[in-house]
Amino acid sequence: MTTLQKNFPVVEVNLKKLRQNIDEVVSRCNEKGIMVAGVVKGFNGIVEATRQFEESNCSFIGSSRLEHLKEAKDAGMKGPFMVVRIPMLSEVPDLVKFADISLNSEIEVIKEINAECARQGKKHSVILMADLGDLREGFWDKEAMAKTAVYIEKNLENVTLAGVGTNLGCYGSINPTIENMNQLIAIAETIEKEIGRTLSIISGGGTTSLPLVLDGTMPERINHLRIGEGISLGKDLQDLWGLDMSYLHPDVFTAKAEIIEVKDKPSYPVGEIFVDCFGNKGEYVDRGIRKRALLGLGKLDFAMSDMLIPREKGIEVLGGSSDHLIVDIEEYQGELKVGDFLEFDVRYATMMYLTASKYVRIECK
């Protein structure tokens, strides 16, 4: 069988810089009494990168995909492993096999986890999720949440109620605040009164909750965060929250693509404009004839062309199709030709898509 050999496109992962980012974020959280689950799903659990979390002071390795945890275990990593998406009923056997703790909001799933633990001779810990307004996973009815906690505590011998948690900012764009963190603490304290003991984990969310830690306003009882992008990239915290993240490396991940065409062309499409290959009607600006380059990397690989940031000055991303990235190089100070490559910084979305694409080579160094 012939194997296709190619250099590009490629995503380069700088493991040394990644480890430095992990240490910087984890140490700041640990100073405030906060454990960190290092979430590896954003780069699709690349084993060499996951190992940097394993060898750090992260309290857990987390992912939404059991495949990533299995690969880590197969590579000899010990965890503990956390599943950060509430589990499917159908995946409970693998959940119990590959994960030590999971986020949950459905009692039927938790009962099945208990039964599966009995079959496998294992124990499993759960964090009950509260929906505080972002409208993704979690109990909206907090009384029902407390009753579920009591049921777990009194009736399920193979499942341990480790704590409570929430997610904010992923669907409903709700900003983590002192107020909603205190709501979560109040829920935890209600449950603690019902079960007669202190919960070990109050998980205040993910990267979007990290600003409260960094500015010193996170309420004291929040003792756990699930952090991915804030470690791997740290760009959102700087660009959207305006935080000084200069102690993090923004270039842990580098996307490289090869130039397959260089031409002078009109900047405005010629003919009757309808829709593109994805059914969208584009917006174009007539800037006259401009030099542009076509690269062998497409939306099949990165999905969102506006979240690829050229490293070189004078290069502007115009857009793309399934298999092509189109950039304006009119202002570039130098010569670019077919066969050259361009480098791009990535955002969370493009990191996630690129590292999942089977058409993009991953190179860890």
C-alpha cells in the first residue's frame, strides 16, 4: 500500500512552551486553593501534549471525548481522568473503564454508572452540574438537584458524590461573576446540609472563570476549574477580557500551509453573485487588482478562516472554500512563490478543527 507523504499542511506543537503555560496557570490557581483539570479536548488529546499535563501539577486530565482518555491511558498515563461532557447512557461502560470522575445531570445515567461499576468492580465519582443561566447542561431545578445528591449519597454504593459544578460562557455567553459563583456555593452548602458532610469539589467552570482567579475576586469556596484554552492559547483572556497574559506563550500551536498559486486578480468577484459552496452570501470589497495567494488548506480542516492569524505582516486572510485558503499578499514586503509556506497563529476553534483533521499532519517538538 502506498502511503501519501506530505509536509503540509501541518500543525506544530511546541511542548516546552505548552508546559510553561501549564505551570504558569496552575501555579496561579493553586496559590488561591484551586485545583485545575487540564482539558485536552481543544487539541484533540494529542498524546505528547497531554503528557505535559500529566507531568505537571494538574489535579486531573479532562476531556469531553473518552477516546482522548483511552489514548492517554494506552500511553501509560495514570490520570486521574475527568470527563467534562455529561456522559451518554450508551457510553457508560467505557466511561467507567477509562474515567475516574465525570460531570452529570441525569439520575438515570448515574444509576447506570453505579450498576456498571458493580460489574467492573470499580468506583466512580460524580460532580452534579447546576445550570446558572448559560442553558447548556445542568439542573435548572435546584431542589431536584439537592434530592438527586441525597439519593446518590444514600443509595448508590459505587458512586461517590464529589461535588457540584457549573458551566458558563460556552452556549449562552453568560459571564462568570462573583454573584453566580456565590449561587453555586449556596447550592453546594444546601446539599452539604442535606447529606451531612462537606463536598470535596465546587467546580466554578472553565477558562471563562479564570479572570476571577487572576483578579483575586473568586469566592473562596470555589476550589476547582476546568481549563483548556486558557492554558493552550490564552488568547481569549487577553483579547476579550483585556487581561495581561504576557507570561503565557501565545504560539504553542502553529499552523503551516503551502502556497499552491500566486496571481494578480480582481478583489471583487466578476459576474452575478449568488452563494458560496456553503450556501452563504459573501461580502467583498473592491480594492482593484491585488496580488493574492492560494494555499492547500481548507475549511474542511479549519472551518473558520477568520480565526487563522497570519504571522507575517502584509498578509491578510480573505476567506476560503472547502479545500483552499485565500490570502491577500499585496502588502507583503518580500517575494512569495508556489511551494513556499505561510505560518498562522490559531484561535480555539481553529486549533480544535485543525488537530482533528486527518488531512493535517501533527508535529510535536
